[in-house]
Amino acid sequence: GAVVSQHPSWVICKSGTSVKIECRSLDFQATTMFWYRQFPKQSLMLMATSNEGSKATYEQGVEKDKFLINHASLTLSTLTVTSAHPEDSSFYICSARWQNANTEAFFGQGTRLTVV
Amino acid sequence: DAKTTQPPSMDCAEGRAANLPCNHSTISGNEYVYWYRQIHSQGPQYIIHGLKNNETNEMASLIITEDRKSSTLILPHATLRDTAVYYCIVRGAQKLVFGQGTRLTINP
């Protein structure tokens, strides 16, 4: 299957700082990317959907000013967690899909964020 | 997007076929059934998807009932590496929304 790469795989940051997570589609052009977060022993929760060149659509309850998403190119989307707090510690996962809406989406390996 | 119902956990012996059921009684005509799995602390892995016909690939088979209200993912010869959480997702619009999935444990 297609390859989606996330970077970094894990990050530890101090409270109040911002962290940027990158999601790249390595061998296809991703018109749509999705960002999820996952707490221990829970399922993935969709945070937002981004289409290349337009603003992200956030799910209800997700603060757009705290979780900044940029999808500037067909191979790169970034999620920036601003002013991070310990409760933002989680596993963040991106997913990417190319143009046809009925094709499968491929997932990155995830980023473990720990805020201390 | 239609909701899905899966058993929270299942066990299967190594080498046997693992059959994972999924109910999606509110599925509409243009919604596909997708299956993903997640091994601990990794991103989900795509397995298979289908609309109304049964599908098979190198990983699994997907059997969709004629009324499309339920489906079964079949792993024909389960190995220990198939231990994971398996998610059945029904998708029509853009989003892939995950339910709680089935935690499948393959026992030696």
C-alpha cells in the first residue's frame, strides 16, 4: 500500500510550548488528510479534515486555535499543538487519501506527544 | 456516516480462520465498508473494503450480506502477528470515523 510518514515518532515538550507534527504522503498526492488523536485504550478520535489549499474542517469540540492544521501541498500536512499542556499528551495520527473519495486512506505511524 | 457494532473482543487459535463480524444496519446505498487494524502503538493498517460484492485480497476476505446490513472479515489462517484491534468502518462522505473495534487475540 501507499506510504504515509509522520515525524517525529515521539516528542516531549514543556508546558506552554508549541509542537509541530508533520505528515507526508511519500508516493502519492494526498488531496485529503485527516488528523486523529488517541488516548490509551481508546479508539481513534477524528480531530479535523484538511483539503490541500483550503482551511481544515474541525470536528465538534476540537479547538481550531489550539490545533493548527496546514495542508499547503499535496504531500504535506502539519499539525501544530499550540501552548501545549499535559492534557494534550496523546498519540496523534495522520491519514492521507488521494482524489477518489472511495479509495482507502493510509495512516502514518503516529506521534507520541508527552507534555511535561 | 453509518454507525457500526462490533464485539469488543474475540479469541482465535493460531492457524485457524478468524471471523470478525460487524453490524451496520443503517448503511446507505453509496457507503462502503472498510476494515482496518491497529497493532499496539502503531497507526492503523488498511485491510480491505467493499460496497456490496464479496472481496478478497492477500490479507483477508470480506463477506457482505445481500442486504448490506452486516459483514464479516475473514483472516483465513490467523497467526500471532494478527493480534490487533480490528475496526469496521462505514464511509460514504470523506471521513473515516472509528468505533471501538474488536480486540482480536490469536492464541498459540
